Amino acid sequence: MFKPKKEMAQKVKFVINVEKPQFNLQYLSKDSQMLLASKKNCMITFFQFQLPHDTFGQDLKYVYKICFNKLECFVAPMNIDLQNNNAFWLDQDQINKKYFKTKEGEEEDEYETREGLLLRIITSNKVFFNYTQYKLAFCETDFSKEVDMELNQSSDDSDEDATAPIKKTNTADFETQRAEHMKKMIIQQNQAEFWRDEPRINGLSIKADELISYADSTSFRVFRNVMEFIILLISSSRIKLKALELQKEMLNELKRVSKKGFIQKIQDKIHDREKIMTKRKSNIEYSIRKGSFFLTKDESPFVHISLNDMKGIHTVYDDESTDYILQMKTLEVANLIEKGSEYGMILTKLVQESLAAQQQDNLMFYMRTHSYHVQGVTSAAHKWKVFESFEFKLAPIVIKLTEDIYHKFYEYAFQEKVDSKKFKDKESLLFPKMKDGKKVGGKMVNKILRELGWRFNDDIR
């Protein structure tokens, strides 16, 4: 007798609409405080998903969704004592600022970088946060299929056996079938670690539509610290949570065992390390459809970074190894100090005359890394990060960098001015001096590049 297949049940547990919300995030150990706010509204929804044959709700999936309309992100000064609970909030006058009408008839707010002591670093028209959590870390029973409790096996004959051979068709179809076949084999062999066909890992997804940012170096550091703290909360990384406590001990270890001896011992540990595939523990994804980032100095922007279709994925595994992927379709960097001159664009994509070359470079920037940790030399508690692979792809680009904008970048990155004594002429920006006072340039640079595998017909001048 034919039985209709049951569908997965989705239930909305609650919906909360928050008018003019404010969320204060603090990373106490790094004196960092960030405020997420909206002058309109924020929708918080809690979903519960139940597999077709999970009658008693033993193996549920939970999804929390937060949608911001007109999100604003503020950071507080780093010299505030957070231990005494000095949390910053926007007052009613700041929240109730009137909007002005645009040509399209929509209401917009003028961008002001400061609200009292708070600095506004990000605004976005719409931002979505999705957090996924599973009730069980693993489950031997697959409730997505009807199960015979006596035989403890699936009675659904319509599912294909992953061990069956693949029928060869054309090349494209065969590759697709092989990928699906491998996926089914992995799921069947590790079914307890999957919820239907999804790995049971905590996941956070952040999607922004159009985003504008003005940030000086201090504000950016606060933002980075708070985001790092959020990653720690999602991944529950024991190594990272203890990193602050162990950092001084690890530096002392490096001083005690000479640099050369330390590197040799770490390389031996890397060589002895077995490659063990472990399951994913957490996954964080973020994407920006269209972004504009302004780097500022003394509340005045000097560089404009614009990008489209940016996506990042940060995956943490049980053995604390990590995968990181960052890609973007387009990226441009404009010089706002020398705007309008031939040096107005710092970075642009090289225009390709060949149509084949244009089609080949769909992504302008792509980076992927895989890293893990090895034990220290003097203590097993010390965990040193090792990059197993580092993949970097960049489409052909044009870079125009002047000395003035270089100084601005230097001050932004290191929060100190360039020492003019070190840079007596423009050439010394590219070719620094060695200990004996000789300038590294010409044939010496060519020699160094050859040792690194580079080849040039002419000497670099």
C-alpha cells in the first residue's frame, strides 16, 4: 500500500517586533564596546524544525532570525572602564532625529560620524542574522526516514544505495552524479552526525544588502575585537578563549628556546602530525551585496574602498583546526586626498581586451586558508598556530600609490606617523637600508627575487 511521504514540520515559536532597538555588545578583556541600533524596527523570530518521523520531538533544529531595518553600528572609546558597567546607549533625542525625503520618496538620515562619545562606523539598509542550533549533538536514528524499530533500519525503498555503482553518462552529468554520490556516502557513513543531510554544527549567517562605513583605526580595532568575541561565543573555541592567559607564557617560551631551535622543534611536530579528518564544530558566514568603506583620520576620510558580492566563511573543527574563505566579485580603492588626478584610483581591475580573459576572472579576489595548532616545546598547554595551506588568487590589477597616501595608510595601520628621517627620498620607501648602511636595490633586489623563484630580464632600478 502506498504511503505518502511526510514533510518536515516548521513551527514559528514566537515573533517579537522591537521598535527602535539597541543591543550593547562588550568584550571586557579588550575594553571594547559596540552598539547595534535602529531608528526603525527589528524583527526577532524563533523557528523550530521537526523531521517527518520524529513524533515526540526528540531531534529538533532551532533557527533564530533577526532582521534589522536601517541598522546602525556604533563603537565607544577604548579608554572607558567597562568593569564598572559603563555601558553606552543612545538617548531619545538621538534616536528621534527626523529623516529627510529623498528623490525616490524614501526617508533617509544624514550620515553623522558622532553621537556624543559614540562613533557611528556602519549603516546598512537591511541586515539579517541567522543562528542555527541543534537539540542533539548526534543521533543514531535518522528521523527523516520511516524506521522499523525492530530491525532499526530504513524501510524507505525509494532511497538509492550510496554503495551502488554510478551509471556513466556524459562528462558533465557524470561529475555531478559523482559529487552527489560522494555526499550520500559521507552522510550514510556518518549519519549520527547529520540532521537529515545537514551537519550538526552551530552556524551563524550575517547578510547585509547595502552597507556604508566610516572608521578610523581605533574604531576598526574595537569592531574587530567585538566580532572576534562573537566568533568565540559561536565556536566555543577552548584554545582561543585561553589565548589571552597563555600569550605571555608562549612569548617567554619563544625567548627561552632560541628562535632557530624553536622553529626546528615545531617543524618536527608538524612532520609527526597525523592528518585526521574531524567533524565541523561551528560555521560562520557573512556576505555584503554592496559595500562602501571609508578609512578616516581625524574624522576626515582619505580612502574609499568599494566592493560588490563579498562573502566570507569561517569553519572551526573539533580539533581546533580552521578553514577560512574570503572572496569578492569587484574591489576598487579610491584616493580621496588626490581625487581627480591621475592617482585618483589606488587599485582598479585591469581591463582585459580578450573576451576569454574577462570570462575567466569572475572573482576579483579569492583567499582560502587551512590552519591547525601544534603543542609548544616546553608546555603541552601552549598551542602554536600553523598554516597548512594558503591559497590566494587576484585578478590582474592596476595599483597607483603615492608617498602621501602611503603615509596615511601607515598611520592608519600602526597608529603612528612615518619617521621622515627613515625616508629621505622616494626610493627608500621601496628599498630599505641594510645594517651596514647599504641600500637594498638594483642587482641586490634582483638576487633576492631570484632566490624566491622570480625571474626578470632587466635589473630593478
